[in-house]
Amino acid sequence: MNPLSLYVPNVHFEQIPIKNLVSNQEYQRNLSRSHIERAVASFNLYQINPVKISRREDINYVFNGQHTIEIVALASGSRGTPVWCMIYDDLSYEHEADIFANQMKFVRPLQPYEIFIANIEAGSDVQLIIRDLVESYGLSIGKRKSPGVICAVSTLENIFKKHGYHCLNRVLRLIIGAWEGDCDSFSANVLNAVTRLVVVYDEQLSDALFKEKLGAISLKQLIRTGKERRSGFMGVSEVMVLEYNGRRKGNANRLFMNSLYFHEYNILNISDSKTDDIPIDEDRRVDEKNLFGFTDEKQNAI
């Protein structure tokens, strides 16, 4: 017996129509329709993996590839479409379940930076544009936190995909102008917080005033205070608005705090309950007529 055979699974490959595959075992997870639809929308023939099959009593049981067969069936429009199957003939039901439960135990998932670099090598327009924009400011994208290095790769991609090149460009310009490349300034929470201000307030937000006011506060203090107010980047956004407004009590050039959430309610369609519990303290209190930043003229027109 060849000793190397201990490391080679005893399998053979066949093309089997999807309609002849069974994936109703109790250990299988529920199908995610949203995942299937997203995969079909970006269907790529070269991303299809062989489906692992346990053939018992002439029935082809799927124990790895349940979503794959549904994606191919939906993309092709037919359950008669064949898929390549890696077939085991010597598995019991219990062995299948054990393989299913533990198959991902030693799989190392790709990190966002690794995916980003692979997309760069593949010539992906999105990643190339983001890289060139970041490097135009003398910064770089990397894995380790250090001055001038952005590690929040997936955050950069999300901002670009949701809000576009010009928004990401302005976010980077504001952060660099206020904190001059401090490594804490490129965390996901700070990037998302500045993006929220740019998207919500747009031209009402003065770049020069932002750099002046926010540059005067240390990032560690800003982030710590943000955590005390609210978890995630929204707490940091609130602190940024407070610092930007300073002691101004009039409406001129003032950013209304509630607009952060009013905008979210309209754009992302969150439930009323998510805005009802927003605490308004003395520093955040605004006139009820201008609750969402409307001028009197706009308010009267509603």
C-alpha cells in the first residue's frame, strides 16, 4: 500500500444534474436566500467549487455545497444543470454530519487587506482607484497600524462604494487636515464618523472650520468621549458635531445634532424606535421648530 494514499481521499468525480442531488439532512443549515441572490447577481463560473457528495443507497447526499447548487440552479434557470461532484462512497450519515460540523475548523479566512491586495493584482478598478487616492495624500494602505498607514481597508471600500470617490476624497482631506496623519485618525470609527458628517451636512459643513475645531482636540479624547456617549461611530460623530459647533448658540453655521439621525431615518429607513431614544442633553438641545436643521422658511413650507 502506498503510504501517501493516507493523505488522498478515496473519491471520484462526476457531473450530476442538480435535480438528482439531495440536501435535506438534519445537520444542514437553512438556506440563505439573500446570500444566493447576491451570488447570482455577481455570478462567476470560475468561483464554483465542486460539491461534496456522500452516495448512500444510490442517493446523492450533499454535505458541502448546499448553497452552490442553489446558486447554479437559479443562475442557469434550471435544476437540470449539472455540477461537478466529489463523491464519497464510504461515509455513514454520522460521518457526514461530523465532516459538515468540522470542515471549517482549520480554514483560515482571508483578511480584508489580503482580499484588497488580490484585487489590486487582478486589476480591479475600485481597489486601484482607492489605492491611488490614498497614495495621492502621501498615505498607504497596510496591515499594521502606524502613522500615515490606513488599516481599515473594508471601511475605505464601503465609503467608496456607497458614497463615491468625491466623498472618500473629502473624508481623507478633512482627517489629514485635522490630525495630520495620526494613526488613530484612520480607524474605522473615525472614518465612518467623518463620512456621516460629510454625507449629512454636505456643503453646510465647512472644511476649514472642521480642521480648526476638530484639530484642537486630541483623537484619544474624542474617541473616549464618543464611546461614553454611544457605541460605534455614531458616538464619535456626535462629539465631532459638538466640537464643531463650539459655543455658538445661534443657527448660523451650526450643525444640528438631530440631523445625524433624521438623515439616517430617511436614507436607511430605520424604525421610529431607533430615533425615539436619542438623548438630548443641554449641549445638544435645539429649538423644536428647527429640530432637524430646517430654517424657518423651510419649516413653514412643509
